[in-house]
Amino acid sequence: MAANMETGASTIVDPNTGYEYHLTQEQIDNFNQAYDQALYESTQEYLTNLVLQDNILQQQVVFSESKDEAIEAAQSIATVTAIAEEIESAEESRKIQLESYATENGLRDIKDGDVQKFNASIEGMVESSRTKNMLEQYNQEIIEGTTFITQATNTVQAFYDNVDFVASSINNSMNVDWGIQSIQVDTEFFQHNDMGFYNEVTLR
């Protein structure tokens, strides 16, 4: 390859054909920039960040779905309650109509299924919201910690294939599980210690 010191242009000669390729400095700069970007996007840190961002989007979907289910269950519970209150205070003829309507539409009592659905939906909203918030707040620390651990234990591919993030609804911890290993993330996880950014690894 020959370079022109004045223009920065380069000439590349194919050793097999002798054909010359002339590159301007702009073309060389564009290539170098694209190459550097490709190298950056192939690092484990970059790929792990994509996993975290994808999981954040998933948690938003879970939150939205759980919210819709909670609203649906709450509406069913509220309908039964409203009819019961109206029956209690209505005149006799109206009371008979309401009781008939409630019987025909299964609204005479609050169903256990609606209560369980409401409670489970609220729990799902809390869990997904906490998981999303922790993934966002500790993004860089999680990337550094899991990168170190997966490289040290040769479980990089298992991490990408199986990782699951679940935040506890009762304390400030989150479980990072990738099938054959897991770590519990809590306040101490994010403090430097002799081994890095993580607590003891759980082996399976």
C-alpha cells in the first residue's frame, strides 16, 4: 500500500491481479470509524447492555399487561360491590330487578378468582417495576460484574441464552440467574470488594 503524504490518499495493489485501488483520506477515515464501531459492538460489555435494555423493555410490557389485568379484576369486584350496595338501599321492585340481573350475570358475590387475579396482578406490577428500575439504576455495575463472572466461569454463552432478572418485592435485592449459576444483587453488590462487583456466586 502506498500513501500520498500531501493528500492522505492511499493506493492498494491486489497482489494477485496487480489491480490498483485508490482510496481518499475520507474513505479511509470512514472505514476506520466503521471498523472501530464494529469492534466496540462486538464486546461482551456492549452485548450485555443490549440484553439489559431488552429486559427493561420486557419489564415495561409485563407492567402494562399486569396493570390491565388488575383493572379488569378491580372492575369486576367494583361491579359486584356497587350492585350489592344498590340492592341494599333499593325499593322492593327495584331490588327484585337488581337481584335478577346479578343472578343472570354472575354478580351476586365477589369471586375468589377475581381477588386472586387482582392480587397477582398488583404483585406483577411491583416486581416488574422494581426490576426495571434496578436494571436502569445499576446498569454499568451489573455489566461489569456479570462480565467478570461469566468470563471467569466460562459461562458467557449460558448467560446470553438463559439470563433472567427478578427483583424481590420485599427487600432491595435482585436475582440474576443464568441457569447453571446465579448471583443475588443487593446493596453490597455495588460496593467494591476484593473480588469485584458481586457477592458469592451460586453454583448449580
